Amino acid sequence: MQKGKPEYYRGTPVEITLKPKIQVDIAVSEIPVRQVIETAKRVLHTNHIGVGRIIITDVENIVPVCTCEEGCVALQLDRFPIIIF
């Protein structure tokens, strides 16, 4: 949850109800990055200011600790369980 200082209205404490934050990290190797960006924009668009960002950066390598494989092979989803928190 977002945390911060208590809010007051005319000297009275006001309870603020905030939505939980989530973060989605996506690493792609064979799907065109532009296609992933356009899909994310279409699906996640809310028309509200400040609700999210898409940050694109290069990933030099990926190495899962459990298998120590590297590169595109390490991104194969059928080899790893999907964990949702």
C-alpha cells in the first residue's frame, strides 16, 4: 500500500483509501519490443494521470539461479513455474 503522512480536513484526521501498488516486469527476447509496448498500452490504459509507466531498457543477460542457463534459453516459460504474488 502507499504510505505517507496522515491527512487532515479542517483539523480532523481523514482516512485515505488507496489501492495497492503492483509492478510488472517483462523480459522479451523473440517478440518484437514494440509489439509488447503497444499491447501493454492498450491493456493497461486507464485515462488517469500518474498511474503507471512503461520503462524500456536493454538486458545484457539473464541467468536463473536454479539452472544457470543463459540467454534466450533461460527465458523459456515452460521450464519455470509462474509465481503470482
